[in-house]
Amino acid sequence: MKLLRRRQTKPTGGYASFLHIILTAVLPIILYVLIRLDFVAFAFLAVILSKWRMFAVKLRHWPVNFRANAVDLLLGLSVVVFMSVADSQLLQVAWVVCYTGWLLFIKPQSSVLWVGLQAMIAQALSLTAIFIVWNEASEAVLVFTVWGVTYLCARHFLAAFDEAMARATAYVWAFFCASLTWLSAHWLLYYNSISQVALIITVIGYSIAALYYLDHKDKLKKGVRRQFIFLMITILLFILVFSDWSGDII
């Protein structure tokens, strides 16, 4: 008796793939409409509900799924913040375009370079959003939130490199960022909407990430390392020296 094999449907092709792209592209538009209607809380809820698949598994897999999707979730929540505080409708539309580009082109990438960029982009935008929304929050809230964001982004970055010390390294980076936030919480300075501490963490984070990536690819020469360190120190000194320490917003 000859058995006929059942044809399998590939979820990554055909109508399923097209439908997934359409639903993904619609999310930024939904956020735009909700924010224009002044339903900001519902916009945050829409981003969270878009990640429902994190919890469509057994309970023991939730922490792993959350860590894997944290960067995408953080960026989506940050976009809602930026759209809600935007001064013009044109700027809100620009954020819709940027978020659509993230969902359709940046997020699906899985190469080492792209995963690293995903983590760095999410960290920079999330920290900026935190200090926009909670600029008058208590030190404990700011420190804990910054710690959580930087830890999750560091784990996402290091996961692409199969780093054996990923957890410990992420803890060290998160502790450094939380400590810097605690020191800066008494004197928060802003450059338009970007806080000084978020800018400093971003500069240091991008520099360390670039050095780590080059070292992983065996392309980190002494001259390149010196150039990165010199550039990082120069930018940090520029930020600190030319800041308005009178307490006014620049």
C-alpha cells in the first residue's frame, strides 16, 4: 500500500506571509490614529498586545520569550512616547514611517551586525523616552528602569555572538548605566528632548559595541582601538564641558 504524504504549508510564504506583512504594517497606523484621538494609553496597550505570541506557550517559556522580544517591545513603546509628545502632525507621520521601517526591514534581520544594531537603536530610543516621560520621577524609578532597559538590550546584543559570559556582562553594563543614572538624577540636563545621561550612555554603549564587534571579527587593530577610545573621550568631554550647568534646559 502506497502512502501519500500530506503537503505541508510553509508559514513563511504565500498568503500567510503577505497577511503577516500587512498586519505588521498596520500597527504603526493604528498607533497614529489612537494618538491623534488622544488615546495614548490605548496606543501603549496596542503595542503590548501586538506581542501576544510571547505568552502563547507554556508558562516556563515566558521569561525566555520576553527577553527575546524585549527590544522590539521597548522600541514600540518608545515610538508611542515620541509620537505623543511630537510638536506637529508631520513629525508624528515621520515616526510612523520610522516604526514601519523597523518592523518590516530592521526587526526581521538576524545577522550579527543587524542584531547588534537592533539592540543599540532600542537602547538609545528607550533611554530617551524614559527621561522624557519620567523626568520628574524618583531616583529609584529612574535607576531601576534604566537598569532593566540596558540589561535587556545588552542581552539581546550579546546573544548574537554566543557570548559565554552574556548574563554577567549584561549585569555589569546595566549596573554601570544605573549608577550613572543615580549620579545624574540630582542634576538632569537636557539638549532639547535628549537627556545628558541618555546621550552619555549611548555614546559609551555604541563605542563599546563597535569595539566588541570588531574584536569578534578579528578586525580590531591597535590603531582602530585608539581611534575609537579617543573619539569617545572627545565626545564625552565636549558634552560635559559645553553643558549648561546652571540647571536650564538647553
